[in-house]
Amino acid sequence: MSDKKKEALEAEIRSYVGKPIGPPVTGRDPVNEPMIRQWCDAMGETHPAYLDAGGAGQTVHGEIVAPPTMLQAWVMEGWEMHEGYDEPKNEQHRLHKLLNDNGYTGVLGTNTEENYTRYLKLGETVTALTVIDSISEEKATGAGIGYFITTKTTFTNQDGEDLGDMSFRVLRFKPADGGASQAASDGGGEAAVAQKPTRIKPPMGHDNGWWWERVAEGDCLPIQRCASCGKLRHPPRPMCDACGSQEWDSIEASGKATLHTFTVIHYPQFPGYEYPIISAIVDLEEGERMASTIVECKPEDVSIGMALEMVIQEDEDGFKIPFFKPAS
């Protein structure tokens, strides 16, 4: 890209900073108990302030309130509002299309930050306004050269009262292999061979490293067990939540499970993954619940309560991870 064209692109990109991506979005339903119950059930949340009117009356709230982390859920829109950038539906789409058309074809979510001002009460209506908050200078990253784009969403109720905010940052970049190929075609000498992206590896610390080692070595699904009271727990953690013991061993799960809930992920798409992804919460036969992915199944064939069985998937780099597929 010539210097003149690059300057023009930079100027056009900067013109988006401070723009709302579109009009405010108001939730279709006010804060309500059925949706709170569904959320808590999916997340394994049992606090009475969210679920029981009598118990909530004894808390500082004096009534049922919604979990703070549900804040965005009240205004989330359907997939059709965000699918693709070929026909932009808002300013954010137009910005991404501009970058895509200029060679920045990769998208990678990097981080999000949420702030909650207070708990939401039943009957409140949530409205969200999202603004393109900032765009970085062009950066060189491991994924490729690109721009970090940060949007900020502010949440208010029907009276305009502040409920919280959320910042979300993505990297829009020129894939490293594409950049190398372009350099070669421009006569820039030999292009470096870009490695194929692989799955993002989970953090492996003192408390959970053993679990991943067992999966890799034994092609099995281990479950941590308290050595004092025998209670199972997953994910692994240092102390039993039932008796407080820090002594533990593990058992090998049968691999049989049922589907508790799921969501189908289409976007944003990260390098190293195949889409759509069926992200799921499964109930193991032993009684523990875990997050996983359903494979060897089309999204339209997935149903809550379906029987599943574990399968160990090995990535091209040798990394092993337990997934689930429909039971034979």
C-alpha cells in the first residue's frame, strides 16, 4: 500500500472514533424471573437472592434481583443482526468492511472488561448504547499487522439510570501468511513460511496441570475427588467446598453424559478453530457438570437432554482435549 493511500485509510478509520455504532438497543422484555431462573440454571448459580422470593427478602436487597453478569443478556440481539459485513447494518460493520477491503481480513477478540453499577430489579428495562471508543495505531502482532478496535457499551434503565458498562476489544489484522505472500510477490525476497494457527491452549497451573496431563497420557476424563469426604469436583481446585479438605485423588469418568444446555458460535472467528462451534454444558454420569464442545454433529441435530459420549480430539500439534459427540 502506498504512503498516500495509507494516509487516506488512516484518516477514514479515525473518523469512526466516537461514533455510536447505531441507535440505542432496548431489551424486548423487562427484567423477569423466568429468564433469571434459566440463566442461573445454565450457570449453576443457586443464590436465593436470584431465585427465591422468601430468601431474597432476607438479603440486603429485600427482593429478587438479577445476577450482575446478566447485564448484556437483556439486550442481546439475534445472529441475523451481526452476520457478515458484505451488507453493513451499522457503523461498526462499515468500519470492519473498510478494513477488510484493504487487506485486514483477520479478526481476533482480545479482551473484554465489564463494570456493574448495581443489581437489576424485576420490572426494569435495560437499554444499551455502543460507541466506537478507540482505534489504536497500526500494531505488529503474532497474528499479523493490524488495528485494535475498542467499543464501549453503556447500560441504563428506563429512567436513564446508570447500570454499568462493557468494553470489548478486537484485533483486525492482515494474516501473517498473507503478508508474507504479498512481500514475496512484491519482490521482497523469500517469504517466511507461516505456521498454521492452532487452538488457544488453556492456562495450566498448579491446580489444574495434572488434569491436562492425565488427559494427554491416558486418553481419559479424570474427575477430582476429595480424599476426606469423597465429594467429586470439577473443574479442579485446591480445596473441597464441602468439608474444606485439601487432600484429594481422582477417578476416571465413564465418558457418558447428557446435554444440559448449548449455544452455537458463528462469530467472531478465531484462527485455529472450525466454525460453527457447538459450545455446551454437559452433565456427566458421575454427577459433575462441565463445559465442553459437541463434535460429529450438525447444530440442527442438537437437542437438550440428548445422550453424549466423550471423545478425545488431538490437534495437529499433538494437544489433546475431551469433547463430546452423540452417543452411539
